[in-house]
Amino acid sequence: MPEQKFLQELEKKLWTSANKLLPSLDAAVYKHVVLGMVFVKYVSDSFETRRLELKDAFANADHDYFLGEDVEQDVIDEELETRDYYTEKNVFWVPQAARWHYLQDNIRLSMGSPMPLGGEFKGAGKLLDDTMELIEKENPKLKRILNKNYAQLQIEQSKLADLLDLIATIPFAHESLKAKDILGHVYEYFLGQFASAEGKKGGQFYTPKSIVNLIVEMIEPYKGRIYDPAMGSGGFFISSEKFIEEHSGRIGDISVYGQESNPTTWRLAAMNMAIRGIEFNFGKEPADTFTNDQHPDLRADFVLANPPFNQDEWWDGSLEGDARWNGYPTPPKGNGNYEWMLHMLHHTSPHGVVGLVLANGSLSSNTSGEGDIRAALVKADLIEAIVALPSQLFANTQIPACIWILNRNKKQKGKTLFIDARNVGHMLDRKQKAFSDGDTKALADMFHTFRNGTGYEDVAGEFYSATTQEIAKQEYILTPGRYVGTAEEEDDGVPFSEKMGALTATLSEQFKESARLEEMIKKNLAGLGYEV
């Protein structure tokens, strides 16, 4: 089956079935319940796939240890439980009591079958918690990552069993897709759906793929340290991995750093990294980026982030005179937009690049010194590009947004590229818009053309390269519409007088038709006894 059709059918099946269970649990809780189960299914399937490979090799006496020997089945079974055979292939070691078939065999037994001799019923929730505990214990990389509170949920035990049966139908196998890519797609799909279901708070853990991909394609994080101080579920890191793979790079060339204050979202990000084998450092614990910086000495090569828009409760007295302000005015206490920006610049290397998403207000607000910070950034020649984004890219907020690209070592000194992408993209449905791959490539290509100075030309209504002096004349307001102007309309060659003659003739006919319809409506109403 073609990849796209396979994934679309999988999406439809999972979400339709999951919605049958969703009403009994809040979406904010449900996402962690379902994604935890999906993770266990993936690691168990990966383990079983490796186990089958080993079993075939042992049976055929291909393995060096068995070469030339007549191998008994019990010897093979014992050897199949050798941990090193799995970990050497970056496959998580899954104990027997945590494997998927064990879960399925025992979860319904735990809900009402006759009591086993000398045994006790755990309940479906406790069985799942024990499974997570076992997997974490055997795989130190997963420590504190998995959700272990199924037993505490206010949900019927039978619903958990039904959900387990649903997750069991996810096929982590396809002729041209890797298991981790299928899992990544399932994660991405569920996160997007949960963002819509949760409403505004969904943005805390999910940044639309269109925005992530555009920033990654623009700043090209091929090699070095990548940092996201508001990482949510780690979407920027995943896209960076895909970007490097698609451009023949090496994943080992990047190191990932992140921070997140929400404990459950912090775990989601760690799970996202673990399934892809990406080494990561998310700090020793979930923590507030401002008051408990988990990476105080980090100077990253690339910073990518979608911090909360217009955050009004970020300030703490301990931040007065903080080193991260680095000579800039202290950000306003009622809005965290510029605090996030200065925090990122502080953690950027001398040649580093920042790509972040902010509310459009950051481009023009002069409240509480924001204009002074913006002017200082322009004068320091740190702003490489500004992108005005279309509305409806986010599933959970209608606040107009933009992308800032900051660069400590710009190639085009004294210039900033303004991109007006408000009319770019297509509607996925009645509520949400998205960029196509072609849209993303066109925008990123124009940015690279500007950056490299290879034949760049302004395009009215879309792109404009402004000098620092031009920006100063605009009082350091960075709204792209002020710079790109409007697109020129093509002259169709028809004289104005002819156009007006045709238009007025059409309007006259429409007036006549309007009068005819009005008389018809009056006549029909009169026939019903209503005079107008």
C-alpha cells in the first residue's frame, strides 16, 4: 500500500476509535494516557522484531556463537533473552512482564476473571503502571519519562482495556516506512488532534508543522547544538532530525538541549527523542525557564522556539538585573515576548542563529520599553529576517503571529529581509490553514538567496530588503507590510473608459433583475395576506 494512503487510513481508524473513549476523559489527560500506551506498543514491537531476527539467525546457525552447532530450542530460547543482542541495535530491552502480548493476555483477566491460585488482581490501571515501571527500570534513558498514574485515573477499567485493544491494531510495519517513522507520524497526528480538542492550551505542547518546517528550512540546523527553551513536545528537534536525514547529514552531528516546565509535556518530549535514538539533555527536571534555567552555561549554535504568546505572569523579583538582559532594557513585567527573545540571545553562540515565533504585537509595541529593546536589536544588527504569517495556522489561537530570525553573524550587514506570507498557504479545513512543501521551499529559498547575496531582488507585496536606516525612519517598527508594499497589478490593456462602460452596463442589468425579484416577492406575500 502507498505510504500516504497507509498513514491516512491509520489516522482515520485511530482517531475515530479513540473518540469513542474520549468523552469519558479530558483531552489534556487523555493524550498522555494514549501516547504512553502507543509508546509501549512501539518498544514491544521493536523488541519482537529484533527477537525474530535473532531467532532466524540462531536457527540457521548463522550467529558466531552457534556456528557449526546443532542448536536445541531451549538453548535458543535462553539465548533470545540476552539483553546485549537488543541494546547493541539501539532496541529497548523489554522484560517479559512488560511485553505487549503479556499486557493483552492479562489486562482483562485483571478485571473479573476467577482469582488465580495464590495470586491477586491488580486492575488494568495498576497493570499498566507496573509495565511502565519495568520498562523504565530496565532502560535508564527512559527514567522519569513514562506516565505511571493509570491506576489513579477516573476511568472505567474496561475503557483502559478497550483502549489497549485499539492501540494493538497499530501496525508498526510497512514495506517502505521505518517503525519509528510510523510512530512519529502517529504521535504528530495525535498531538495535532489533541491541540484542537484542548483549545488554547493545546499550543503549550504543539507547534504547527508548517511553522516548524519553515523555521528549520530557513536556518538549516545541520550541525551543532540545538536549543529550545520552550520545547513543548519537542517538535523542532524532530523536524531538525528529518531535515538532516533528507539532506544527507548525520544525526550524530547535532546535540539537543531543551527545557519545559510542564511535567507531562516534558515527558512527551523525552519520549519523542527516545523513540528516535536522539541523545538529549532536557535538564534534571521540568522547570521554569526564567527562574530555574537548566542550561545556564549553554551557548547554542541554533535556537528554535515557539514560546507562549504575550505571557503576562513571567516576572519574578529574582530576575531584576539578570545577566540575560545583557545591557538591554529590562523586559516589561506584563509581557514576556522580549524576555524570551533576550533569554535566547543570551544562550546563543557568537555565530549562532535564533528562529522564534511571537505574536505580531512584538513587531510594533512600544509599551513599557518594548520599542527601546527592538530599536537596540536593530542597531546591533541582529535581526536577519521577519516573516508575517497567515492567520489560522494555529489550531488553538487566532492571535496574528510572526517569525523572527536573529543572527549574531549576519552575512548581509545592515540589512533585514521582510517577508509578507499572510496570503501563502491553503485551507486544510474550515478552521485551519497550512503551508505546502512548495510554499515552504519558496519562502526558504528566497531567504537563502537574500542571505547569500546571489541575485536577490525585492518582490512587491512579498519580499523587501530594508536597510537599518530605512527601519529607523519607520521608528523601528518591524511590521512587514510597511516595507514590502503592495503587489503591482498587471495591465490587461483595456482602456479605463471601456472598463467603466462594461461595469455600469452590468450593474444596470443587476438593478433591473433586483427590481423584478422585489415585485415578485411582494406579489407572493400579498397572496398570503401580507402587504409590504
